[in-house]
Amino acid sequence: MSVLFKYGDYRFRPAPLLTINMEPVKSSDHTGHGIVHTISLEGTIILTGTEVSGGAPLVFSKIDELRAGLDQEGRLLVASCNNEPLISGRPSIEGISIDGSRDNYTRTANYKVEFKMDGLVVGSGSDRFNQEAPEFPPYIESKSESWEIDFLNERMPFSWTLSDGTTEGFGYQLSVTHSVDVKARVNYTGNDTGTPKNNTWEDAKNYATSLLGFDSTYVSMPTIINFTSGNYGVYNNYRQVSNNVTEGSIQVTETFVASASGSNLPQDAIETFDISSSQSEGITTISINGEIQGLFQADYSNSSGLSVTSSKFSAASGYYNIIKNRIYDRAKTAYSGINSSDSCFYRPLNPTVVSRTVGMNPIEGTISYDYEYNTATQGCITGSCLLSQSISIDDTLATDVFASHTIIGRTFGPILQDINTITARVRTVNVELVTLAPTGCSSIAEMYKPVPTGAVNDFISVVSGDLVSNYGQVFVSTNSQNWAFTNGRYTRNIGFTYNTCSG
């Protein structure tokens, strides 16, 4: 019986003892990644024939031949018996040891060589791998995957009904962290150059890629997290990658925001706001300020590179365009809850904005706002460009008409003579408005466009109509207006002289 062991061009003589150990490769979740075979050859280098006289120097030269024969991984390892194949494969070399011999290396030297390979096949020189050994995928040594879920900003669902009847439901968000850690193992095939069959880092990367992405299975978790099933969007997918090309490993940590739907509000942005109330001299001021953080969606699998399919700023802008017309109703709703209608200071909240500040950060995808309303009287004159108004009505009432006669030397002064009549009465209306200045001066109509002259005349008609209804004689005695359009100040003064026809 002739047994042959060869590694590449090197032949082990005499034939060593062969030990085969098979170890399944699997992750802690028992996901299989194939079988690794450990091949141990234990033998003895022996001087024979005329070599015996060579002694220790020749033994050590044989040891050097063994070392030279094992100086490269990935060569073909073959074991055959009487030219019948036993095993073949292309292993990595895990260890070489030379043990002492009883003759102190003068005739013999014991050795042990340990190889590792993914598959063993029958057939000398064959480069096929054992198809029964699981390759899922090929040559993965270890894999770890974890999910961490937390309620973002510890925020829970909330809804309220605004003064106009709109129900706003604010959803909640989960902060999700997904971690993948993959390490690949090397495998050789095809030639004796020592070139691996696989690129370990590429194998690790490709396998890690198959695990990446949001998976609702590990996030919704009924009875634990119980996240809204199917009624949410996934945003803000950031990835952090750590590569070890030498070890053939990759670690990827990706984060998500899973945003649940509310009602009448987009789910692709997160809004926070505060409402405060203050009172001074009987006037209540309601301030509402907040920030909208837009969320983005990205596609990492795009062949042309990272693609942001929806940006943070577009999401924040769309959200603000919806809620900006509700801010007064939010303030009004809060005002009705803060103030008691029984209070003598309770007055309706004026819908005209006292002050408004809006800030935008397109890069960060945020929009901030600050609105202020108060309970000051809105005024009798309305206009889209009207900023403030001051209106007064002055009455000069009737006085006695008498003659004053000065007498020379009269120590008691003049003699007053009653003429038995009174003066006419005068009512003067003074209107002062502050408006936005006109945007053009090409015509009188354009210059006067911001001024609500029609509303001013309507108010004056109320005053004059009351006089006409109650007095037989009403005359316009003064009438003037001034429009300082460069600074947006308009004034109107009109006086009515009135009296009864008979008494």
C-alpha cells in the first residue's frame, strides 16, 4: 500500500498521520456559514540509507526543505492511497511545529502541520469544493446584528381641537439604531500562486449590505413597543462605517427615525412649540414660538451614488405652509384655556398679528417661528395693510352767547349782557393710520393703494349719520387729509358743525 501526501510540489515522506476535524461555522443565532475543515499532519523526518551519516546538519536541512515547501498558502494539498484519491483542497496554513526527537535530531525530527480549508473533495488534483457544505454566503466567519429602539425625545401621541374645529394629532417618533458586524474568512482556489479565491473585505461588505435597511419586525414589536403598524414613515437614515481591510471585517451602524402619523399634520417633520401668556394694564399677550425639524429620505442603493429623495428643508417648508394659518387658532385655543371668561380682564384675542418672526436654515432643514397676539381692541377701521390706528372724536359743545360792556372806572369790571342764544356745536373726527408704504409711485391710485380710504369714509359716515338723525342742521366745517406715504402714515380730520332747526 502506497500512501502519498503532497502540498504543492512538496512531498511528505514518510507519510504522516492524518487527522481531519470538521467544525460548523455559525453565528450565535445558529445561522450557518459553512464548514471549516482542520487537517493535521503529524509525521517524522527520517534519514535513510547513505543519509544516515549526515547527522544533525542533514536533518536540519530536511527541516528547511519542509519550511520552504510550506512557505505559501493556497497550494493544492493532496492525499492518495495506491493512486486512489483520498482528499484534496487548497488550505491556509495555521501552524507548523518541530518537536524534539530522542536522538537529538541526529537521525529524526518530529513535526506537525495544521491546515484549514472550507471543503474536502475526493479526487487528486480536484479544485472543486464540497457542495454539501453550506455556503451562506461563502466564507463568512462571524456575523452580529443588533437593534436598539427608543422613543425620540420621550414624546408620546397628543391631539387637540383648535378653535376653528380642526383636530391636530401629533404623532410620536422612534429613534432606531441598527448595528451590523461581519467578518469573512479567506479561501483559496484555482492556482498555486497563493491568491485567495475571495476578497475577505468584499465578502464581509456584500454580506453586511444584505442585512442593512429598516426592518419593522425588530421595531414594531407588538405588546413591547407596539409601534403603529404600517402607519408610519422611515426617515433620517444615517450610516457610520468602520472597515478593517486587513482582517476582512466591516462594522456598520445606521440610525433611523420612524415617524408615526398624526392627523392633519405631515409625518415627515417634527414640530415643537411653546405658548405663553402675559398680562399688563388689562391687555393679555399670547406668544407662540416653535421650531419645525424636517426629516429626509435617502436611497443608498442608487447606482449613480447617494440620492436624497426628499430633503429636510422641503419637508419643513411643507409642514410650515400647513400650520402657519393655524397659529392664531392655536393661540386662541390656549388663551381660552389659560384665561377665565369670568374675569373682568377677559377680552377676545385679536387675530391681527402684533409681531411675527420666521427663521429658516435650509442646510439643517429647520424653520423657526415666533408669533405674538394680544387682546387690544382691533379698531373700527380694517385693511389688509393696516398696522395700527388711532381714532378720536372731539366735541365742542354749545356755549352761551353774551355781550361784554366795559365801563370806564367801574371797579367791578365789565357788564355782561345775556343775548339769550347759544353757539352751534362742533364734532371733529381725527383718524391716524399706520400702514405699509406703497410699492410704487406711478399713479395716485398706486400711491394710495395701502390706505383703506373706503373704510375711513364708512367710519365717518357712522358719525355724520348719527348727527343727521338727531339734528336738523349738519354742515362739514373742516375737512383735510394727509398721506405721508414714504413712512406709511395717513391722517384724516373732518369737523361737523350742527344745530337744531327749532327749540
